[in-house]
Amino acid sequence: MVQSLKPNRYDWLALFIPLGVGLVLGVVTWESDPVRGSWGQFFDWLFFLLAGTLAHRLSWFLWHERRPRPFTHQVRTQIPYLATGILFTYAAILAQVRPQTPGLFGLILAQVLVISILVHVLMLTTGVLESFAQLREQRQQAQSQLWVETGGKQVAIPLADLLAILVQDHYCTLYYQTQGTTAELMLYGRLIDYEAQAKGWLVRVSRSALVSLGAIESIGGGRNPELKVQGVKESFRVSRSRKAELEALLDRQVATKTG
């Protein structure tokens, strides 16, 4: 397997908290300005939305993508993300508003702090965030499956279970693991169609075959080497043009595991 999907259930926070903060800040700070008019205040409102969204996305990247750290209902996992997002949002708004008196600095910070926490708690306690997280997980689960039609119905094969795909005479044979054994499924179609769906999970080793890196048992030598895939009796020929690339991918995979 080249990659694995690890959806984070709460990354909607990086969108909905700053949107809520921006909307409330826009209402709180809305006032008539004879010089700039309503359009000027409207653009300030848009700035609050953009600044908050970018700030929270950056905070999410630092704590839950670059690290990564799990985000759960426990307060200790929420504080780093929320605190950093608030500070980034506060700094962005100050850069735009530039208050003339020290008291306004504290007032703006208090607004950002209170509104962010309230929106955060509201989304976690009402289950709104859970609903969006479930929808996202369902979408990612659908994207991590290979959908094929056989016997007049659609069948989903998890991409993580795919071992290889071999095309012969316009028919593709899918090799995949199911209940601890290797199954085969022959379908009419082109290899390129399945390659698009299995991108990131299978790699092309020749004009007629795709294989899973994690399932490769051995690669033979010579000008026309063949490789063996775990659980598959069939051997797969490796084209000379793809041998070097395949060996580089395998070396990278080994280095990642040992590192």
C-alpha cells in the first residue's frame, strides 16, 4: 500500500469556528460610517471571515497535520489548536483595525477569545460537528474503495485489500484479499480505468499490470524481470522502463519503515 487515509474527525473546526467568529465579530463591530459607507464595513466583515479561516487552518496544520496529534473531546487536545487559532485571528484583525488606544486591544482580544470558545463549545456539545465528521468519513470511505459492476450489481472492494490488477485480452483480473484468502474477479475493461481509481494504492509495473507495493514478495533479475505478489500464483512482468522507478519506490518504502 502506498498510502493510507487517516481522516481526522474534527478538522471541520478549522472552518466553522472562524466562520462563526467572523459572523459575530461583523455584527458586533458593525456601525455606520459616513465616509466608507456600508460597503466598507461589509469588506471588513469579509476580512474577518478570511483572516479567521486562514488563521485556524494554519493552527490546524501546525497541531494536527504537521505533528500530527489527535483531536478528541478531551480539553487538552483542543486547547493548543484553539489557542493558536485565536492568537492568529487576533493578530490578523489587529493588523486590519489598528486601534488607537490600548483599551481597544484588550477589547478586541476579549471578543475574539469569548466568541471562539463559545462557538467551539456550541459545535461540540450540540453534535453538529459530529454530523459533519460522519459525512466526511463516509465520503472518504467511498473514495477508498474500488467500485466495480459484476452480476448486474455494484460491488465495492477496499483499495487497501487490492493486491494486483492484470489485463489480458480486454479483460482485467482483480486480485484482492478477503477473509484471509486471495480472491480473483475478472471484469471487462481497460487497465487505465482502474488505475485512476486505485491511484496512490497500486503502482504500474508494466503496460498490463498494477500491483500493491506492500504485497510484493520478490523481484527477479535480468532484462525482463518478473515479480511475485503475496497470495497470487500469477507472476507479473516488470517492464524495463519501470524497473528503476519501482526499485526506488521499494527502497523508499523500506527506508520509511526502518526510519
